[in-house]
Amino acid sequence: MASSMMEQLMADIKEAMKAQRSEAVLALRTLHAAVKDQTVNAGVEVTDEAVVSVVAKAIKQRMEAIEQFKAAGRQDLVDKEQAQVDLYRKYQPQQLSHAEVEALVRQCVAESGATSKKDLGKVMALLMPKARGRADGKLVNQLVQSLLP
């Protein structure tokens, strides 16, 4: 059974094709191919969780590319990558605010009994299933590091 997010992605591809938005069609087809590669081609069922995971990875890759393009002074490529990020965000769950992420980090630090940076792994093991796809991993890691002595 296909996930509702995958069905939405297919519908959006068709809509973009009808509207002749070639950049959007290319970006959405790229995302669709990545989802298919990680699920169907790997013998795994297509679920909303799988789609969210692929979307998060695609957004992370584009954000890294944006940083590199900014450093190189290529605003045209920054804009193109940013447009793809904006398009892909539609397939992400509601993102947690900085305050919500910090509260979640504090809760997981307390639950894990972490007392130093050596316990980072314990905290992250508790935290990532709760934050995956809903918060930037870099931000989560920085917050955990800053809260552990």
C-alpha cells in the first residue's frame, strides 16, 4: 500500500506538469526517484516515515549546497537550491520551534541521567526518534552539547 505522502507527491508532479513548471517537475521527480530508490528498490514498503526520512536527507543536502554556493558567490544557484528546499518542506512534518527543541533536549537529558559530554550518545539515542524529521539534527546536537557540562 502506497503512503498518502507518496500519493501527494505523485499528484503534485502531475499538477506541476500541467502548469508547465519545469523546475518544480524536475525537483519533484528527483525527490520521487530518491524515495523509490530508498523504498521500492531496496525491497522496503513505502510509508510516510520513509518519505519523511528521504525528504529530510534531501533538504539537508540542499542546505549544505546552499552554504557552498553562498561561499562561492553563486546567488543564482543559491536561489535554485532554496526553491527546491521550499518545495520539499511541504512533505515534512510541522517543524519544532527552537524553544520546543530545547525543551525536548532538556527532557531527554533528564530521562537519560546524562551528567557529562560522555553521555551524548545516550541522550541522542533517546532524542532522535522524537525529533527526527521535525528538527534540524545540527541544531539538536548543538543544544545537547551546550546543555551537557
